[in-house]
Amino acid sequence: MPSTRLLFTVRAADCHACAHDPRAAVELLGPALESAPAAALPALVGHELRGLRGRLAPYEPQAARRLAELAGA
């Protein structure tokens, strides 16, 4: 997935997380998490992933762990 599309997907998922709908955020992120590159992500994508991880951690710990792996945190 191109980094611009990944950034858009992460931000859309973050909107769901901020609207107190973590399940929708994880469902939206599912395909993106599966296809995310093993290589380093652009800094802005990593920053967004770290923020989203913090919002999802209390509700979706497995997704938060995967985001931490991707963000390099």
C-alpha cells in the first residue's frame, strides 16, 4: 500500500477512535496492517500510528501492539 494511502487510512481510523468507535477503527485498519511494509515507514505515518496506538490501546490491545511494531515504538 502506498504511504499516502496508508496515511489516509490511519487518519480515517483515528477519526473513528476519537469518536469512541475503536472497533470500526480496527476494522478499517485491518487490510492496511496486513499489507504494511516491513521496511521503515515515512516519519509522518509513524507519528500518526503512535497517536492512534495510544487511543486504541485500552480497547484493542492486539491492534495497538501491531501499531507499535509498525511505528517502531
